[in-house]
Amino acid sequence: MSTLPVAELVEFARREGRRRELKQAAVGAVVEALELSGGDVKLNLRNVIRMLDRGEAMERAAVLH
């Protein structure tokens, strides 16, 4: 899978996060991770989807006290 510019990955993460109805904190964490990579790490859409999947799983998990 080819890599895309960070700006395009960020836009994809935001669109997909809205589609999945994720909380802003989850989407923001993914966006921050992408921006901090600064293009130094080769990321692609598959990586972004996995990050969003993990955020979604954490949101849906029951909170244990």
C-alpha cells in the first residue's frame, strides 16, 4: 500500500472518525499521532484505519471500576 502525505491521512482520519461517530478525543489522538510523525514514519491508510479501530474499541469497552 502506498504512503500518502500526512495532510491527506489527517483528513481521512477526520472524515472516517465522523462516519464512525467517534468522540473528538479519539479522532484528535489519531490526528496528533499523525502530525507528530511529521512524515518521518511511513504511514498509510491501513495504519490510520487500525488507529481508528483501536479508538473505537476503547470507546465501546466497558469502564471497569
